[in-house]
Amino acid sequence: MPNPSNRLPSLYSSIREIVAPDVEPFMATKTTLVDLSHTLENCILRNKLPSVIFTGFQESSHWRAETQRYLELANIATAICIFAGGIPPVPEERHIAVTLEPSDPLRQEWFLLVLTEWFCALLCGLDNQLPVTEEGDRSFETLLTFQPEVIEKALDFLIPAVYRYRPDRAEELEQARRRFPPRVPSGPFFTQIIIDIVSHMQRRNDRQRQLLSELQALYEQQQTLEDTIAQLAVPVVPLFEGVLLLPLIGNIDSRRAQQVMEHLLTSIAERAADVVIIDITGVPLVDSAVANYLLQTIRAARLLGTQVIITGIRAAIAQTMINLGIDLGSIMTRNTLREGIAAALAVLGYEIQPKKSI
């Protein structure tokens, strides 16, 4: 077992010191790190490039989802070294497994180091250890570099770790490192990597635009639905020619009160109504705000030349209005809707007569 006093320090922190201030780190989610790792690995798989791969994730569970990919890489790469908290589900003869101690800082890092004859690359991220709902949203402070001198330094950290954990396989990696020394990117393969990254960004951008379009369509549907509900919540019913009925039911807040006023005034104008009956039998509470909105609606209707009759004022509501100092003395009121209809007809010069028996 490795000596805890000789634990490997943070790979990310060591690399960060080398590249600063020339290269600024960026924030990436675990999902983005997977995408970037796949982009580098795909170049090796697509072109069957002999290579050396050092890779490590936080959780060994990731390897269960990546088994087939790493079996394919093992058929091409000269050497693959996998750092994990457990034993990766890849045959031992196909890779070099490094099972890290729980206290090893490498277990909090995500890294992929690739050496080929045409390019070298290092992706390294340090977990911010912030709480997340989805594992894929876990955030990392990340560096991506193709600089040979930086990758040399990373190898100087990783190779000793292999000697501590797997001294029986360390020499294999030393030989592979000598075969593929870090070098400045050249040839078409580096171009492929950049194109893949840009293409992936474009696909994400297209998907984001599609989602925004879908959200906009849902928003418009919601607005239409809310408008329909608002109209149903403020029904203006034509009773007779020149007479409209507005039955109010339920609580009335400022938004609904505004809808009442707008819908009623529109209906008055469209139907040239002479009388409007506002029935508040179904309104459980009338406070100062509701009363003021009613008064504003009545004044606006009068400006259009329409007489307003309020019906359904219960004793408790009447007492509340008196306590609030609300004066309805100039407004025609009736106890019941039936009485309000009779009053509306009277305003128009009609009256209700019982049918004469023959």
C-alpha cells in the first residue's frame, strides 16, 4: 500500500501553476468533460492512432458505461493507464489499473492525457464540490492544453503515482512515454479535433435554439390559455337588448379586477349596452381594494353612458363597506339578481307583468 505521506498532490493545481497566466481555466460540467474526452478519444479510434492514454474519473461507476469504448481503445493504444476509485471493468491485460486511496487528491479530478506521434493533449478538471441535483451538472475548474511542456509536467506527476500504486507495471509506461514524447500538434488530426469541438458546439447551439423556440411556443400557448381562462372568469352575459349581466364568483385580486374592468367596458362598447347588472352574490369578501375597483368600473361604465346596478350585497359585505367608509349612495343597488333585472327593465321603460289568466 502506498505511503500516505507521499501522496500525489493535486494534478490540476500543479498544472495551473505552470500555465498561469497564459491560459485561463474555464468552468465545465461533468457532461462537458465527457464530451471533450470523447472528442480526443474519437480521434484515436477513427484514425487508429498508436498512442498512450492516461485517464481518471472521480467514480468507478463511470467505467461501467464506458467499458466498450475503452476495450476498443485498448485494441489500438500502446498503453492505457486508468486511475479510479475502484477496479475498472476492463480486463487487466488490456490496461494498467491504478486503484487510488480514498484520500488521494486525484480522486477529485477528471483528467485525460493523450500522447501520439502527431499531437499530445491534456484535459484536466478539479471538482468544485458544489451540491447538484444531477451528477452530470457537477462543475469543474478545467484546463485543456496541447502544450508539450505542460504535458511533460503532468507526466512527471502521473508516472510516479503509477510507481507507488503499480510498481509492477510502471516500466511499461516509461517505455511508452519514451516512444511518444510530447510534441507540438501537427498534421490533419489536430484539425479534426478542433472541427469536432466546433461541430459539437454548433449542435448544442442548434439544440438550444430549438429549445428556446419550443419554450416560446409553449409560452404563447400558455398566454392563449390564460386569456381564455380570463374570459371565462369574467363572463358578460347579454340578458336583453341593451342589458348585460356580469356575475362575479370567487375571490377578486388586482389582476382579475383589471380583467373585469377591461372585459366589461369592451362588451359595453360592442353591444351598446344601456344597463349593466354586476352581481356579487358569489364574492366571499369585499375589501377596500375590491370596492375601489368596482367603483372605478362603475365610473368608467357611466362615462360610456351606461347605468350600473349592483346586486347580491349581503349583510356582512354591506357592514364591511360601511366600516371601510365606502359610499355607494349614488349607485343603484338591489338585494337579489331578480330585483336587479326588474330594475334594469325599468330603466329601459319596461316592467314585468304577471301573465293574465284566460
